[in-house]
Amino acid sequence: MDTTNLPKMLYGGDYNPEQWDASIWPEDMRLLELAGMNIATVNVFSWAMLQPGEDNYDFETLDRIMDMLGANGIYACLATGTGAHPAWMARRHPDVLRTDFQGRKRKFGGRHNSCPNSPTYRMYAQRLADKLGERYKNHPALLLWHVSNEYGGDCYCDNCEAAFRVWLQQKYGSLDKLNEQWNTRFWGHTFYDWEEIVLPNALSEQWSDTRTNFQGISLDYARFNSDGMLDCYKLEYEALKKHTPDIPVTTNLMGTYKPLDYFKWAKHMDIVAWDNYPGMDTPVSLTAMTHDLMRGLKGGKPFLLMEQTPSQQNWQAYNTLKRPGVMRLWSYQAVAHGSDSVMFFQLRRSVGACEKYHGALIEHVGHEHTRVFRECAQLGDELRRLEGKLLGSRLPSRIAILFDWENRWAIEYSSGPSVDLKYVDEVQRYYKALYELGHAVDIVSFEDDLAAYDIVLAPVMYMVKPGMAARIERFVADGGDFVTTFFSGIVNENDLVTLGGYPGELRKVLGIWAEEIDALFPGRMNSIVMKEAIGELQGSYGCSLLCDLIHAEGAETIAEYGDDFYAGMPALTRNRFGDGEAWYVASSPDDAFLQGFLGELCRRRNILPLPGKAPGVEVTRREKDGQSYLFVLNHNEQAATIDLGSVNGTDLLSGRAVAGEVVLNGRDVLIVEHLA
């Protein structure tokens, strides 16, 4: 099931009426209708209300909430409420409490506070999901199920340690295989009994979330932790599906959140949903990339924007207001990249606790006469006009960027070569270059089929998983352009170095050998000097972070280092392999190089940028049933003149015909409908 089955563009957000006297509820319904909202996420943190004791359940308040939503024509995104366990559960069953990285047993408090491998937690969570599924399976308001909330964190308790040993036995089969893949002869850490294995935390092998003595064990713990939380989600998912096989089930992801492998999670989600909370200083290209990553989790299918703030966030050091127009602009940015919803946290601002200063549709003043409410109501009116147009539409692209959580974990657990190497940062630099050029990009997993693309980028492909090299060779041999970078092809899936020379299994397709890797101190630069111009790519460019010292083994040297003892060694190579080409970028180049290089690859492939691109202006395109929808978003405060080129059509937001040069106001949006 995907969002093509949704009845309309969803507009609403998290609603917590149980935190308020019921006398306020009718006014809430009036205000939600006035704002044009059609869905409310309810019951997110209501476990204590629904289950005040071991075998005591009380659904009276939730019944009233569901009936109220139904009576007012508002869909329910019904959460299971298991994001925080009740206090009585922590007191009576201490095994539900987490143990932190330092080995300290937590007491009751906070959220994300349940051990994912606690039998007690799993039993009660699954039981509650089952009761909710049974009770509300035929409720007319029910549209979506929302399992728990923002899964995350980790635990190092005895339950987790025992479960980790079982997980390892299932993965490796024998201690001999485990010892080999963890390289436990280093420091004499060989294991002779499964019970000797302990979790990697501050009491054992790991110093911090990025420093560890044994990358193999820390990498496997990261996998185990993600899998364990996914198992908790699946227990609730299956309990709900038993009663409502046709109601989609999701949970709210958190973009590039590091601890969970969302590509694996997405296989068990009917619709991907995520919470978008950029700061006012977050690059808009990073937010765009994260939307594309969420779309890529299920092969390009539309996703749901489950949460954003209508005004300000409560947890930042400086809770800056979204300036007029920014909420609308960022909402349309999500839609432009594939969202079929715009939803907020929250609909009524809390009266107390840590989120009372987090933005809301209904502010503490309690009425509609606020700037935020007016902007939300305007957006609601506009979204109604789009309902039949965009639902289920796709974003076509001939360019893909490979992204992988396990690769990220391995890179950032690595004992070198630079603490400044951050996987998401390097991926984002390549994405940003294409974004600034006006090209559409898909973010895909290491497992996805590459045949649909002309250009595939794999920044810092440190880990090469089984079969990956062969798939890349096939892609290039069949005529594709493959680009990877420094610190690629180094290790296998368990972080063991592939011997025989870097870049390991990629050496054949790339036609190079990397002899050494130089880590540059912050502020230090080298240069990439083009041997000859390639399109607009000519002259010299800066590079930093890492420099691979490589030798060409059949590859053509396109550019060389300009400085240091390795001046004259290859910095950019191209290897003709079958009908395609494999490129290697041996350092982290400046933005000018990346735009020039990637722009030239696109030109050679006749991949044209989308029309309307200008400095500070973002462009995307969605397509459906022979119609094309060009999104042009002006992130500048000032007006921008854009050129629509050959596109002429109707702006869905204003209803006016547009063509040629158009002046787009600051923080304004065009959605141009035209023939695909």
C-alpha cells in the first residue's frame, strides 16, 4: 500500500486533547476546520491513560476523542501510545528500564525509555496494539496507524547482552567465524564461549559513539540495536494488521538519524513518514536531500511529512521564529520532493512541561487571531486545490546517489584517518552540487537496482558489501557513469580491510591503486589541477580533508595534485570499462569543482537541469498521468526573476498562466502544471 490510496492531501498534525479539559475540545474542532485541516495524530503518549494497571485498560477517553474526530470529518492517524511506558511498569518490572552507555541503570522518566529487548516491554506493547486494533478496526475516522513514536537510543542491560549473543550466533553460526571477522587475535581477545561476549560500551571496548577498540563488535552492536527496535515495531505492526489488513501502518522516522538503518525499516512500513525539524541556519539543500532520502526508502514512492513546527522549536539553544512565509515555503519543499501530506507537531500548544514553548497551530492565547494561524489557514486553503493533482505522483530522475547506514557506522567508528570525516557531510556535498545545478536526484540504497540511472554517485563507499562490486561493474559495463571518492573500497561488511591494495574490490572497475591516505589538518588545503579542460572544468581547484595517493592502473589521469610531496600524482581519474566510465575523486574538492565536474557529466549524458533555477531558488518536478508539475521555490528574502524556458502552463496556487520570465516574490512558490 502507498499514498496513492489516500483520499486526499493530508493536512493536520499531532493533537493531544487528553491533556486538556473536554470543554475545550469543541473549540479545537472549530479551529481545525477553520484552518482547513483534515487529519489529527492522536494517542501518541497515552499509554498511562489507556493502561493504568497491569490488567486494567480504560479506553473511554480515547473513544470520545475518536468519535469527536469522526463527527467533525477529521481522519485519525491513531498511534499505539507505546513511545513511553507507564510509571507503574517501571516500578513493578525494572527490566523495562534501559541501561546507558556508561553502564548506569535508568529510573523512570523521559521517553525512548524502554529497553527494546525487555520481554515485559514487548509483551505489554504488543498487547496494547492488539487491543487498539480490535477496538477501532471499524471506526470510521481511522485512516492510518502510527506505531510508537520516533524510535531511537540504545540500551546496554543484561537483556540486551543476552539477546546480542543470540543475534551473533544467528549471524556467524560459529565462534571461529566471529573471531575471524572481528579479528579478535588483536590484543588477545579471542572468544571461546558465547557467554564471554559483552556489549561494547564505556565499560568494555568503546570510548564514545565514534571511538572503539574493535570496529567489528561495535558495528554489529549498531546493527543489532537497529534490528532490536525494528523487532519491537514489527510486533505492533503485526498485531494491528491482524485486525486491519487494509489500513496502512507507519511510524515517524527522523531523516538521517544515525542509530537506525531506515532502508531496512522501510521494508516493514506501508508508508514512509518522517519528522522534519531543520534549524533556521540549516542549508535548504540538506533538507531537500533528506526529503529525497525519505522518498528513496521505498523506491521513490511518495512519503508523509508527519511532523514539523508551524513556528518555533523548543529544544534548540535559540528558538528562532520561522519568519513570515517560511512555514509555507518549507511545507511546499516537502511536497516538492514527494510528500503527500503536511502535518505539524503540534495543533494546540502544551500548557506545561518541556514542549510548552514549541510552536502550535493554536497558541496559548487560544484563538485564531495570530500570524501563525493565519499562515496555516492560508496553506490549508491552497492544499485543498492540489488534492486531485499530486497524490501518488513521482519524481523522475536519471541520477542516483548511494546511501547506506552501515557504511556510515563503519566510517565513523573507524580509527582514522580523520575525525573530521563525516559520511552525511560528504554525501550532502555531492547532492548540493546537483541541487545548485537544478538536477533531480534519487537517494538509493546499496541494494537497489541501478539499471534505471545514467549516473550513479557513491561518495566515500568505504564498505563494499557482498556482490556490490559485481553490480557496479555490470552497471558501468552496460554504459553507466559511476563516481566514487577517496576512502572507498577499503573494508568488507564486517570492517575487515580487503587486502591487496585500496580500493579493494573496486580496483578493477576504477583502474587505480591507492597507496596511501593523507589526512589534512583543519584549514590545510591541497589543489586539484586539471591536465586539460573538460567542458567548464579547467584550471585549479582547492581540496581538503583527505588525499588518496593513487597510481593509475589503466585509468586516465584527468587531474593531478598541485602541492606537497605528491604533487603530480592523480587526483581525478577516469576508467573506461565496457560501455561506461568509472571516475575516482581522490580528495574532497571545493564546491566549484563539484559543480563543474558533475555539470559536465550531466551535459555529456544530455541530462538537462530543470527550468527556473536561479541563485537561492530550488526546482523539482513531479509527474503523474501525463501531467508534469514544476515546483519553483524561492528561498531568498527578496524577489527573484526566473526563466521557465519552454515550460508554459498554469500556476496551481494562483491560477494564472505562466511562461518565460517570471518574477517570484521572496519566500514564494510556483507549482506549474504542464504536459509532461
